Amino acid sequence: MTNRDEAMISPKFGNVPKLSARRRQGRLAVAADGWRRWWPYYVMMAPGILFFLVFHYLPIWEARIAFEQVRIVPPNIWVGIKHFQVLFSSPVFWQVLANTLIISAMKMVFFLPVPIIVALLLNEVRGGSLRKFIQSAIYLPHFLSWVVIAGIFIAALSPTDGAVNNLLGMAGMAPRSFMTDTGAIRWVLVFTEIWRSAGWDSLLYLAAIIAIDQQLYDAAEIDGANRWQKIRHVTLPGIVPTIATLFILNAGMFLNADLNQVINLSNDVVRSKIDIVDTYVYRIGLQTGEYSLATAAGLFKAVLGTMMIVIAHFVSKRLTGKGVW
Amino acid sequence: MLRKMVLLASTALALSLGAVAPTMAEPIKIRVVSKDFTPSNPDDVKHLQRIEDALRAQGTDLDIELVDLPSSGYADKLSVMLLSGDIPDLIYFQGGDAKMVEQGVLEDLGPMLAETKYLKDALWPHNVERLKNYPYLLYVYPVRGPQPVIRKDWLEKTGLKAPETVEDYVTLFKAIKDGDLDGNGVADSYGVTTADNTNELDSIFNQAFGITGTWMKNPAGEWVHSRTTAQEKDKIAFYASLREQGLYDPEYITTKFDVKEDKFYTGRAGVIFGSSGEVIDIYGGKMRQVHPGAELVLLPPPKGPGGQGLAAVDVSKESRGLAISTVSEHKAEVMKLLDFMASPDGQMFDRLGFEGQEYTKDGDSYKVTDKIATWYARFMVAANWTPPVVWQSEAAQQSLATIQKDFKPDNTFVWPADYAADLDATENVYRSWVYKFISGAAKMDQWDQYVAEWEAAGGKRLNDYARTVIDAEK
């Protein structure tokens, strides 16, 4: 607010209400004008807004059952933080939380660079049809369900007749049962995630690369930069905002270690190593009917996720100058 | 005159309306939610229509509405539906019922069941036991339990007769492994495979190794979980020896049900287990698609050092079944529907399908068509009703006869919710160690280490509680 504005709304000016009303009318006129001009866009936005309201914001209110004892026949009974106390005193919950953090961290560290590298490599492929073929081939796994992917990898990693162990055997190495090895199973999760999603995720980075001004490359070329130097000094800095944004958004989903993936790749031997918050919530909530306890676990995870977004935002702001707000 | 005519006409109208009023009364609407029984299946709709007609002829006018709940992930979707406050009159559960009982949402079926004309006599022995312990679920079907099958031509190729002892089974598995029965030039078939865990093997080897129930007395005379006994140790050592000799599929733990079947049909495994006569017939049908003319033979439970028979059956409660909601306003009508389904007319509908479609009738002679293979009872298979025609294979019929002959109730019970975490943790410890023993990652002399870990994971609490329950029952 400027000094002039403050002076005008000061009590010594008798015409303040008049001016304020005029301003309000002005704003309304601007809004009406905006609506007349942009209404098709607002209409197009409406389903999206409705979707987020119904499926993302209204459920926040329903999360109150974390503080209640749910009754199938209402009313629910208010129990305060009882479910959180039960949760935090359970060694199983801390184990699944630790598993979730470890698996998510592994995925973030090892997965994040892969689509960037894939996008950079795709950008360097000169043949148009070859590039399209590679793109299609690496996007394909994204459309497979985890049931199918689990079937493929269980067969490929079989210690008796799996392709991977056959290759290891040709290299003179002993076969290894990856799917029942508690030391290997988390890596199987990371690798299958990369196999499934890296190609698809590279799309965003590829779009960001394509948007970089061609003149920057031309200038680098004139300066004598080779391909690697152009990638390092033009392409990578050009996609930093995209990397930062996706990193922050991924941080928000840091604790979503993927329920479907874990359920399909799990077995009795490795369950203790890959039992995550989502599988715990599914088991406790839907299978044993402890809805309040499961909601408490889910709410705790959501709070941690929000904290991760905020932290990631400030870290990114400090390191790259870019954030989500 | 006009007044008289008006009075006459209005009286006649009133009388006629009064006469038709009872026949125009709205039928009683009941809502049913069940798996593989949906309004989107025309057969289900037709089936329900003729049930309504038959009931109406008996004086019970019902309008039965089926809730359209997908079969995939049924238990989860049902749970969400009930949580949202949508509670049908008749509900089929596949787990998740205990929480509903805890909240008083499911009716005690005992008193209503006693009043029925047909249903009370249609129960199987295990139903009666389970209803005594947990009177909220009704699942009138023969008891289910895995039983082993082999291709008849394979058994003949081995030159062996059906195994009678544990040693006979080892001999058969060796003959399958070494005999190259699939003729691919490599001796690469496993004698037996199972899905996910060793439960299927347990169904025939538990009794053979002396594991008579979930709770057994240790040498000190105390009740302990059978999974920590010397008999269990001997059984697991036997499984480990099968794996070591290449007779038991080492990848059983990552083998899902579809993969298990695939291994059977493609000859990678000689013996698999079917959980009921229907399942065995499905295996037979699929096997014939791959190997025309192939037949399956049921193998009996073997005699061993500890005895013989199929594993004891859990009678603590039905693990699935139909329940009536306490908030239903038409409980008596729902029970009438169930009672009708247990009657000869209801069973004829539910078990044989439609005349001209699943079966044909010529006088008193019945013949089933190919479509009978895809028909299944939507409500129940009454113990006291025999269909006028038999269509199951010999192996399927034998499996039903064996499981009824061998029926032994287990001494397990329903656990209070407080023990859920202990049950979960001990189950994980057991499964994980069993795989380690079988795969060779752990030696059998580490058994005490396993027992200590099992007890520390909550097993001791389970043992203590079980003693109070079993001793109290005695």
C-alpha cells in the first residue's frame, strides 16, 4: 500500500467510503470483463478443479477418523490421539517406516538421474526414425501393470532358468535367487521402477530440452564447444528449473514407495525388508478393518510428505534459486 | 336416482380396490451383495428372477436387488462400501467380517437357523462346528482342502501305483524327476510344486508326521503351537530333503497360483494340489486343452511315522460366507430366501443351472451339457441334496469323499484383536525360516534359534493365551 493510499483511507478524508466503493466497482468490472473474455477457459478448468476438490481436498476433512473410533453404524467416537499412540508404540510401524524411507531414498537417488540421462541421450540421437523407435520402446513398460512386470522379473531372475542367472552363469558366476535374497530385493524394486518409468519420465526433460533457445547452441558452436561441452554448459543449465520442480514434487511423494509394486514383488522371505507404510495401511485398514489406525498411519505419512516438500523447496531455492513458489 | 347411482358406483369401486389391494402390495425389497453374482451377468439376473417367482408362489413376495460389486478385489471394495454406511441385507464376506461382528453389525444366525425348514439340515459337519464358535457366517459348501493330483498317463508311465506311504511319495517324485515323462529329452521336471508356501504339502504330510492340530502338547505336557514341535521339525527336514534331491520345486515361494498351474500343464511339475473337486476339474479341463485326452488321478494322503490323513480342518469360524445385517429390516425374509435355496427346488436351480442350457431333461433322465462346466452355485451346496445327474470327474468325486472321510476338526480358535500383531509377526518368522530350511540357507540344527525367534516375535504370548483357552474348553 502506498503512502497516498494510506492518506486517502485516513479518517480525516471524508470521501474514503466513496473511493472504496468506486474501487470495489472497478474490481468487479475487471472481474466481469475477465469472465466475459476468458469464460471458455474457466469452464474447461472446472472439471479439474472439481476433481481436486472431491478427490484431494474433501478427503482431508475425512482424515479426522484418525482421531475417532469408526463405527459402521454412526456416530463415531472421539478418541483423540489414541491411534497415534498405538502406532508409535508398535515396533512393526517403525520397521515399515524405516523400510519406506530406505526404499524411497534409494529410488530417489538412483532413479532421479536416469530419465535426465535418457533425455540427454535421446536428444543426441540424430536419426528421426531411430529416435522415434527408441522413444516408443522405452515408453512401453510404463503401460504395463505391476502384475505383468512382476511376472516378467520373477521369470527373468529365476535362479534355475532365468535369463539374468543364465548370463551370470556364462560369466562363471554362481546363480543367485534375487527374489528371495533380503539383500537384493530392494535393488530389484529400484531397478524395476527404473525399467518401468525412466522412459516415460524422460518425456518431461526432453520437452524442456527442446524448449531451449537454439541460438544458445549456435553461440556455443561459434565459441568452439564440442557436444559434451554443449550438454554441460547449455542443455543442463537450461533444464535446471524442470529438474528442480520435479525434484520438489517427487520429494512430496517421497514416501509413496508404490503399493502395487511391493505387493506384486513380495514373498514370505523378503516381506520384512519391503513392507512399507502403504502395504501396512492396506493390510491394517482394508484387510483387518482397523480404519482409524490405518488413517492415522496414512496421515502421519502425509504430514511427513508435506514437510519433505517444504524442505526440498528451500534446499532447491538455496542451491538453484528455483522453487515451487 | 343420480345420487343412488353415484353411491352404488363409488361403493363398487371401493370394494374392487379393496379386493385388489392385497395383490398390489409392494414386494419386500432386500439387497444382496455377493462375489461373482452381479446384475451385469444375464444368467445371474435370470437366476434371481426364477427364485423370486418360486418364492412368490410360496407366498413370499421379494424384490431381490443385487449390488453390483466387482469380483476383482471384492473383499476390499466390500469393506469400503460397508464403511461408507451402505449395508445390504445379505452380505457375502471374504474376510473382514470380524470387525463387523465387533461393531455389532452382523446378526447371530443361530436362532433364525433353528427355525428353518431345510437350511438347518443342509449344513455340513464343519458348518455345524464353525457356527457353534462363530454364528455370524454361513458357508454351506463341502470343506475345502488341498489334495494332490497327477496325470493318469504319467502315473502309468512310472509303472508305480498310487503312493500309500511317505516313502512311496518320494519314489513317485523321483520317478517323475528322472523319467523325462514330458519327453523333452531333459530330466527337468519337479516331482511336486506348490504356490507361495508349503501349506499345500502340509495338507497331506501333517498327519503323516504326527501334526494332529494347531496346538499340541510338548514333552512337558504344555500346549504349544505345532509349528515349534519336534514333529514339525521332522516334516520341514523332509521337505528340505525333497528340495535337495531336486524333487520339490525350489522356487515355490515365488510361484503364484497361475504359474503353479502352468508348470503342471507344461510338464515342469508332476504333482500339484487342487483345493476342491471343482478346482481339480478345472485343472483337468485345462490339461486336456494342452494334452487332449489327458485325465487326472487323485493321490491319497500318505501313511507316515505319525499317522495318516488330511490336515485337521480349522473349525473356529468360516473364513468366508453369507451374513445378515443387524440393521436389516427384513431379516426373516432374508432367511426365507436362504431356506428356499437349501430346499430341493432351490438346489435344483442353484446347482444345475437352467434346463435347456446347463442340462436337459427327458422324463426322469437328466443330462448335463458342456455349459455345466461354467455354472456354479451362487448360494450353497446343501449336504443333504444329491443332484439327479453326476458330472464331476472321478478324481473330483474322490476328493470330496476323501475330505469328508478324513475330516478332523482342528483345535484352533478365534483370536482377540489384541493378538493381531503377534500373529502377523510369528507368521512372518515361520514362513521365512521354513524357506531358509528348505532352501538350505539354514541348517536344521538351527531349529532352536528359529523357535527362540518365533517366541520372541510374540509366539510366547500366543502360547500363553492358547493354554488358557484350550484348558478352559476341557
